[in-house]
Amino acid sequence: MKVEDFDFFLPEELIAQYPLKERDSSRLLVLAKETGTIDHKYFTDLPKFLKAGDVLVINNTRVIPARLFGVKDQTGAKIEVVLLNPTGEKDCWETLVKPGKKVKPGAKIVFGEGLLIGEVLENTVSGERIIKFTYQGIFNEILDQLGQMPLPPYIHATLEDKERYQTVYSKYQGSAAAPTAGLHFTPRLLRELTEQGVEIIDILLHVGLGTFRPVKVENITEHQMHPEFYEISPQAAQRLNKAISEGRRIIAVGTTSTRTLESAFQDGEIKAGQGWTDIFIYPGYDYKVIDGLITNFHLPKSTLIMLVSALAGKEKILKAYHEAIEEKYRFFSFGDAMLII
């Protein structure tokens, strides 16, 4: 299966640069995965497509202001660092660095006139840098002061309100990018779904490098996903397994929730606990857990469009994308949504 099979032309003006004033006012393309029929709705119509007993699974990760701008000690060269994942060693992070050629092991980068200093310990096989940070005070408070939201490179506008790149249910800091399908939800809509009898379950996946990394191989089966940390609580696992045993529909909010659920399903059930997943889902994959998916519109040739194609079929997905383009839907992180059910 070739990467080119998942390509499509997207007019640049359809790439959303700003979030809408009201989160749930985005459009919603509803795709029936069995028949391929398409309905054009708004996100506020979501309750019409769900029913009592359905389970909505959300990712409660919170984006950290992971983009830092500093200077190289001694030379003063400008350096940009994006925090991806903590390595497990105290104050050590896996990072993306630009320009990488200027930053070799042993180099020191100064941020905020010395509030934060990073020393490059090593280069990883895939080209990232392991950096150890030193500072006085509390790391997250310094990050809030110095860091910027790590918006994707296709967003050129400045984000005035950092909370618009967070879901309303975000809790646990650790992501380098937002689980963007969740950006459409409001407290009012979540309350409406709960009152309707839809069960909402929190799980966690910290979004890392997998979101940024393009597929560079011609044959998609040769692509390697970057590991991302996930956690499912015993209570969440129990509730999910009960719903599965009762034959209730599991609808994932976003590709991150999808990958977490499919990774945690082992020996016929969802396993509670923490772990790292590098699961790569593409057509031919047999979904074990999810029955439906709420997602945004993804980049051409990305692992994310491959994941949604595995659920509904590549032809149906590309047809839906072409119709969304004709109907002037807004694409990518701050764009409109799709419900596959």
C-alpha cells in the first residue's frame, strides 16, 4: 500500500488559521461507514446521532507551552526547541531542535536570560535531541512564563487565547499538540449528552512526535510510529469492558483516544495501566474496540488519514474529503469535524 494512495489536493484557503468564536459551532460531516452516505450538519447536532448507552471516550491530556526560543551559549545563535516527551530521567526531555545542525551534544541553550538552561546530552537515532534542563523554581511555572503553544506549522496566525488550543476537559499536562477532535466540545454539549444517557469516559494519551512526523517511506507498512505515553485507570477500564460486554457502541473522540483503546485491548479486554504505544493503524487493520469516531480533517498522506480509512474504507474517506472540500469545510487543527459511525 503506497503513501500516494492517501493523497488529495487541498486549497490552502481551507486550512483553518483561527478557532471559531463558539467551539461547537463548527460543521460536522457525518459519514455512515457501512453505506458511505454523507450528511452535512453542525457539531451541535451530535446528540442526534448518539443514543442512550453509547460510550464517548475522551482524551484528557493537556498541552504544555512546549515551544521555547533561546540562544546558544557562547555564540548567541537563535535556537528553537519543542519539548516532546519526558525521558523518565529527572528534567530530561526528548525534543525537536531547529536548526539542529548548530546543536551538538554538550551544547548549552539559554532561555529567558538564564531562567532556564538546557544542555544537549545526545542525539537520538531519529534526529531528536535529549536535553537536560536546569532552573530555579518550578519547571511548569517557568514553562508557562517562557513557552508558547506548539501550534502546527500550517497555522501562521497568532493564537490570542492559549485555552483555545486546549479541550474544555483537559486535566493532565504532557502533550506537545492538542487532541484536536475534542476542541469542538463545550460544557453545555457534554452535559446534554450525559443527560441523554451517553456515558463519557476519560483516558489519557500525551500527544508527541507522531503528530509532527510525516510518512517518508513509499510503502506505508515500512513507516515506524513514534512511541507516545498513555494511561487508562482501573475505573475507566472496568466501565469500558462492561460496555463492550453489553454490546454498547464505543465512539472515540479523536485518533489519540482510538490508538489508546486499540493498544490497551489485550486478551479480549481493555487493560488498565500505563504504557507506551507505537501502534500504526492503516487499512487492513481490524478494529477491536471502537465502533465510531469523531475526528477532524487530516493532512494528505498522513498516518491519521490512514487510520480513519481503516475504519470506513479509503474510497469512502477520500470521497467524503472531496465533498468536504467542495462544501468549503475548514481543515486541520482548528477546522471542522467528521463523525464516522
